[in-house]
Amino acid sequence: MIARQLPVVWDRAREVIAGLVDSEKPDLIISLGQSGRPEVTPERVGINVSDAGLGDNDGTVRTDVPIDAGGPVAYWSRLPIKAMVAAMREAGVPAKVSNTAGTYLCNHVMYGMLHYLAQKGLPTRAGFIHVPSLPEQAAPNSKGDPSMGIETQVKAIVAAIEACAEK
């Protein structure tokens, strides 16, 4: 198992993923990102649009920009998302299926990764999971955003990986 941090930069993240797929030839890819949700949420679909009022780490803002102009509208996750949610809940972690990865970089990563795998004809199982913020990230936030401790998040991801291994 390997873990890599992706740059929070629109196209650079996709380049890093493509390089990792080519060099590591993984059987399974689970990408992670943070959300303001209170549960761990495996994503059902990645859509072909980048649209966020928030810039990436280079300050680039994208509005209604296709991730790949010639690509399909969307890609379904290649992960057993319902089995993953069941395994996470069985492990005592709040979890549910999400039907949208949004339109910021998490969706960009999910769609870009699945599009790359499809273009290469690779059978790699891949998808995306959103996790809540850590308590130390949410505490200074006056909006009272939900959070989850790292131990619980790790328990969720281990359960998700185990569910993938069983399917």
C-alpha cells in the first residue's frame, strides 16, 4: 500500500495521478478529500466540470470548465460504495453514500482519475471518499462545522479497504 498527497492545483493533480497509475500499476485507488459533512462519504459519481468560486493553491478559479472537453459527462465510482458504507457503519463510523463529489478539486480528482483509467483501458478499481475535517481544523471555525477524529477516519478507511478486498 502506498499513500501520496496530491497538489491542490487543478491540472497538476491529474498529472500526478496519471504518473502514479503508470509507475505503481495499482489494483485499487481510493482518493480522499475533506468535506463539511459529518459522515465519511464514498462518492457515487464524478462529473465532467470544474466550477468553484474558490481558487486552487495557485489561485486559479474555474467556472463551468470541462475537466476533459472530449470526455463523457460523468463516471461512476468503480468501488463497492454501499458495501464500504456498511463496513464503516459496522465499525462504528458514521458513513453514507454521497451522490456528488461537488465541483471543486475532489470531483476534479475523481473524474480525472476515472477518465485516465478509462482512456488506458485499465480495470483498476478506483473512487473517492470524502472525510470530515479534523477537530483541530473545525474548532477555530465559528460556523461549528462538523469534524471527526483521525482515529475514527482511519477506522473508516481501513473498513473501506477491507470491503473492497471482499468484493
